[in-house]
Amino acid sequence: MKASNGEALQSAGTDSNVNTGSSFYSSSIRAVRTSVGWRLIPVFIATLVLIPVGTVVSSLFAPAGDVWQHLVETTLAELVANTFWLALGVSLGTALLGVSLAWFTAVCDFPGRGFFSWALLLPLAIPAYVIAFVALGLFDYVGPVQTALRAWLQSDLAWFPNVRGRLGVIVVMILAFYPYVYLLARNAFLTQGKRTLEAAQSLGFDRTHGFVKLSLPMARPWIAGGVMLALMETLADFGTVAVFNYDTFTTAIYKAWFGMFSLSAASQLASVLIVIVFVVIIVEQRMRSGMRYAESRQSARIDRIPLSGWRAWSIAALASGTLFLAFILPVSQLSIWAAGVFASDFDQRYLEFLWHSLLLSAVAAALTCGVALLMVYAARRHPDRITGAAVRISTIGYALPGAVLAVGIFIPVAWLDNQLSEMALRLFDFHSGLILQGTLLTMLIAYLTRFLAVSYNPIDSAMHRITPSIDEAVRGFGLTGWAALRRVHLPILKGGIFTAASLVFVDVMKEMPITLMTRPFGWDTLAVRIFEMTSEGEWEQAALPAVTLVLAGLLPIIFLMRQAEK
């Protein structure tokens, strides 16, 4: 009996060991598959981003056609010069205006400082091309300003600057893009406060030299980041230069595609623009390489420099004038124009424009935020070089102009469409026609590639606030992979996801080149409507969709202000 009991126990133990080993083996296989799956997500997205970039860059090595040769012989030099002077002027102007306003509102005390500290961010809600057509509508030769001045002064106003010239484009873009520099530079100066100037004064410098010699160099990374954002927006802009009829690479890409019907010439122009963008990025990074900057903690109450007399009122006038030209004047004029044409111009079409814009923006925001969330979680689970490189590649799309991405995505989509059509004809004797071209799927892929960085950064910042001890506790409860992301990380990341979705939503609402060049037939949006009306000089008809865009852009700006105050 004892022997039989011992054999039974031994047999049970053997079966238990086999089952335990089998269970451990199965769980190990599942863990390996899950790990590989999370690693593949950033790699897949990076490949998706590299396809349009590689497609466009590869056109550099393709034989130049007659259209490209025509561009080289006639307009290429002008395109390079216009793009160069525009980029240089906007970079210098946004740096000068943004840094000045950031310094005064962060370190100095003058009348209205508390109001201007947040109000100077409001122009972020207005697309640059909206400010552009308002400026032309008001200050052009036949506009109300010059007309009133000619009647008042009894003069031909030969001294009045040409609004449609290069200077007009640069000024409009400075007013539209200076908040990028202002926001980042102000954060840098807030961490310095008055202490940096006091240290400079102890070294024998006055306030002016202390600012130039010490405060400004210490804030250089933030200033450079803001200027780079403004520069990327300038190189990517299509609507503003189209309104002013100022030819740059983005307008040439559009004209080569839709005017000359040459996709190869458009891709070669886009490839030149990509090279310019990456050269700018590499030069800026090399200039900052090897430099180290220390940042002190911002105190709860900053001891600001009190200003009085003409200095204080001059700074208040500068801030007031900037806010008036960049926000109050455009919004006021748009409201007047929109009110004048609302009764006669508003119809069922505008409801369709609004619905298309809202639908595209909402779907694009959900898509980019979902993909960004998966990438952030994958990078947290596997912080290795391959995953990190894939994440960096996936987020380079924001540095590429929308027109470039539109060309880079359209070419492989057209190739795939042709392959699918030939396959359907060969296998089923069926003429499928266009399957992917001119569909919402193509537009959403372009939006994902362009704005993934916008959604990735807020979610990644929120993820960094989750301590490793939380992950250890989650694993202790037996939650891994999707379960941990859904039940633990997702509720904590809601704030970052909402911020990312708000930013992507308003960016897609304002995006013009991608929408204009890849939209399905008849699928017009508010941005497309603005382009069509401004290209015909119908400023009043363009005001109605422009007001809607501005109202949509104000929502995330107000949200960001409230978050900053918290």
C-alpha cells in the first residue's frame, strides 16, 4: 500500500512538473511574442514615414524631364532666392520680436504685464494665410486704408510700401509665428528671473550688457527651438505665399503638379526642399553640439525689474501694437466681413465645409493620438537603441512641408493603385479604376505622417511622470502589455492625450497643402474654401470660413493657457 501511494505521489509530481514546465514554456512564448509585437510598432510607423521621404528624395537621381529643365532655366533661381530671403527675414524677425516680448513679460514689470503675458499667445489660433488676406484686404492699393489716406492727404502715396512685396510676406509671417519663440523664450527667462542680471552686475556689467552677455546665451536652446519651429512653418507654408503670389518652393510644387501636370517635376522640387530642411536642422544641431546649459528652478514669486516713465509705456505700446496687428485687427475685420456676407453667402455648402473639416480633424486627432500612445508605451517597455531610433524617425514628419508629404505619399499610392488594378484585371477581368487615390485614407496617412510629432510629445511628457515603481506594482498584480496600458497607464495619461488631441485637431483644421492636394473630388473643407476665395480676391467670402477656423483654434490655446496657470 505504501509503495502504491509512493508511486501515485511520484506520478502526480511528475505530471505536475510536466504541466508546470509546459505552462512556463507557453507563457514564455507569449511573452516573447508580446515583446516582439511592441517593438515592431515604432519600426512599422518609421517605415511608413520613410516611404514618402524616400520616394521624394529618390527623384533627385531620376532624369530631369522637359518641365524640370524649363523650371531650371526660368524660375529655379528665383525660387531659391525668394525662399532664402523669406526664411532669413522671418527667422530674424520672430527672434527679435519674440525674445523682446518674452524678456519684458518674464523679467520686467510694466503696465499691463499680467494681461500681455498670456494675450500675446492668442495669434497662435490664427492661420498665417488668414492674416495674409486680411492684410491685403486692408492695406492693398484699393483697400480702405490707402483709399482713405489718398483722399485725406490728396496724394498718390508713392511712399507707401508695397504690401504685396517681399516685405509684406515677411511681416505677416513674423506676426503669425512669433508666438513660437515667445512661448519658449519666456519659459527660459522665467527660470532665470532677476538673479542672472544680478550676477552680471556683480561682474561689472550693466543691465543691457548683462542681458546680452549672460541671459541671452543661457536661453539660447529655447530661443533656437522656437526659431526652428517658426522656420519650419515658414518653409512649409503654402497659403500665405499663395495669397501674396510670392513664389517659393511650396507654390512651385503645387503649380508643377496641378498646373503643368508633371508629378515628376513636383517630386524633384520637393526633394530639393527636403534637402534644404534637413541641412537647416543639421546646421542648427551642430551649432549647439557640445554646449551645456544649467536651468534653475522657477521661484513662486519672481522679483521683477520695475520699469517706469517712457520705458514702461514704450514696452506696453510694443506689446499692444503686436497684439493689435496679429490678433485684434484680423479678428475684427474678419467679423465685419463675415457679418456683411452671412445672410447672402451662408448656405448648405458651409455646413458641408464645416462637417468635412470637423470630421477630418477629429479622425486625424484620434488616429495620431492612438498611434502616438502605442509608440510611447513601446518606447517605455523597450528603451533600446533600435526602438529609440524608430521613434525619432517616426516624428520627423513635422519638419517636412505639407506639399512635400502630399507628393511623397501620392507617388507610392498611385503605384499601388496601378498594381491593384492590373491584378484585378488579370485575375477577375474587372476594371477596378482608382482604389486608393483621392480617398480619405490617403489624406489620413498624410496627416498621421505630418502631425505624429505634435501628438507624441505631450503624451511622452505625461508618460515620464509615471514613476517606474508604478510599473513594478502593475507587474506585481499580474498586468502586462495591453491590460496594463488600458487599466493603469491610459487613465493617468488622459491629460496629455487631451492636450495632444487638441493640438492635432486645430493643426488639421488649418492645414491647407495636404488637404488641397490629396482630398477626394468634391471634399472641400474650410481651409480649401479660404484658398479658393482668396485666390480670386474675394476677401469677404473668405472671412466666413476663416472666422470658424479662428474660433476652433482658440479652444486649444485657452486650454494650454489654463494648463500653464495650473
